[in-house]
Amino acid sequence: MTDQLRAKFENLELNAGLGKISAFISVSLGMLSIFGALCFLFPTVLTMPELRPFYTQYYDVFYFSLMLAIIISVGFGVFSSIVRQNRYGFYGLCFALVAAVLGCGLIEAPTLPSLPFYAGIDYFILTLVILALVFIPLEGFFAKNPEQKILRVGWVTDMKYFMFSHIGIQLFTFLTVMPIQYWITHLPNNPIVPYVQAQPIWLQFIELLIVVDFVVYWLHRAMHEIDFLWRFHAIHHSTEYMDWLASSRLHVVEVLMTRFIATLPIFLLGFHTSAVFAYLIFISFHAIFIHSNVRFRFPYLRWIIATPEFHHWHHSSEKPAIDKNYAAFIPVYDVIFKSVYMPNHLASVYGTVGYKIPNSFVKQFTWPFKKYVKRLRNHFNSSSKS
């Protein structure tokens, strides 16, 4: 099924006048509308508890946004399938009609019971829509590589990563943040915490960037220099096309390890919740921005804050750029520890060198383990023969 999706929808040119663009809009909005309608029907298990009060307060806005998305999907689906004779427009029309059936009638926002689990599909929908509305036009008007297609090679796999990381936010929190919180509650009172929390929020925000990025720099460097860790991080580098969606391609082991280690100093130093929240929003958006297909150079700022130019060189497969530019946010760390690479021209070739990593989401998950599974098999085979 995945191979068929990649064969049909990757490296696809959305030419105007053939009904492809309208079909793409219809299918995308139709599928998102189905997810949205399901969130209205089953909010206790499909939505994030932190966002539910916001939905209740602005219920009409979200419900009529769903209806508007369905109407737009139907309109583009009819145009693509009937006027342009594009069968994918018909699929989009079908998705929109299913969403309309699921979301028909005004569903009152209930008082929701607290359940120990949730899927977070609403978080996936909101972030995908917002980021797509920001970055697709941005990359269209200011593309570093204008020839790169929106539906470029690998986007299906990266969309699966995006969906998994956003819907699986509760799982990642349970495996990373909760163990840290449990451990810290059993530690003696940290004398640093009162001094940190007494500072202004803006200062705590800057300190968060400096402290966490220092930790992330060395973790990132270890992922490149230690073979066991590199096999997981290589999945992120396997993409040969850079855009906003490429930032999501992260092996689950790397995600868990990075979030655990990066979160540790946040809790140990006791930064205020507001500063942490602002930091998480900023750094999440920044991580997507530095992967995006944009040609911005930022001549002076690029030495203070990591830019797309800086991070694209980290992903470059050109020999001088390999194992360079580890910092996620502060390039000064690379300057200090002599791992910076910033020539006058922009990077153009990406991907891993010396490794053939599969394109499938599932195969990429198992790929880092294959080397060690093979060693175990050889060990057991040699032991049985002896």
C-alpha cells in the first residue's frame, strides 16, 4: 500500500489546468475534515485535554471552520472530477461527503470526563493546517530550489512521521517527561530553582535557549560520532530533499532520547512554566523553518541564530560539510568547538553517504536494528554449530 502511494503521489507535478491542484486541495481538505469530524464525535479519546477548554469557548468557530473546509473540498472535488475529468477529484469529493455525514447536525460541546489516554488528532490537524498555510506559500515565493515539487520524493514517508509524532505526543510525554518529573520530586530541594524563577520570563526564555542548546549540541554530535547512535540519526539525514516537512523524519528512539535529555535541564533548573511554554513553541517553529526550502541568507544573524542556510549545510552530503553544524539554535557552539562550516554558496545535495536507507516508514524504523540482529543470529548460529 505504501509503495503504491509513493509511486502515485510522490514526485508529482501539480500542473495548472489539469485538475491536479484542485484534486489535491479536495483530497487534503476532505481527509482532514474526516479527522476533524471524528474529533467532534469522540472528543474524549481523540482530542488533547489541554485544548478542550479552548474548543468549548470557541466551539462555533471550530464547527463552522469544519463546515467551511467540507464545502471547499466539495467545490474543488466537483470541479476536478466533473470539469477536469480527474479521478482523484472524485476521491476528494467522496472524502468530503463522508466528513459531512460524520459532522452533520450541531453537536453540543459536552463536559468531558478525564480519561488516562487520548490520541491528539486535533493537535495533528491544527499544526498541519497552520504550518502548511505558512510554509507552502513561503517556499513557493522564496524557494532555494524552485524546481523542487511540493509533492516531492519522500513526502508520503515524512507525512507519516509528522502524523505519528503529533498523534503520539502523549506517548512521548509518558516516556520522557513523566520519568523526569517523578525523579525530581524525590530529590532534595534545588537551591538554584528560586533564583531562576525570580528572573523575568524573557530572561528565562533566553537562558533556556542557551542551556538546552548546549546539551543538544553534544547529544547531536554524539549521534554523528558514535556508530550505534548514528544508525538512528541517519534516518533523519536520509531525506534528499529539504523542506518544512523533512524536519519530521526522526526515528522514535532519537525522539525519545533527545526529548528526555533536552528536558532534563529544564526541570532541574526549575524554569517557569510560561518560559518553557514559550520556548517549546518557538523552538518547534524554528526547527521546521531551518529545514524549509527557502533561500534566505541572513548575513549577520546567521552567526547568532541557526538559519536554513546553516542547517542545510548540516544535511549536505558534500564531503567538507559532513559532521558539521551540530547546533540546533546557537551557531557559536560550533564556532567554539570547531565544527562550523559556512561557505559563501548554499548547499544543494543532501542525504546520507555510504548507507542505503529504505524509503518506507516501517522499514526505516527497523533499519537501525538490523545490524545488531544479524550479529545475534550469526552468534547463535556459530554457537549451535560448535
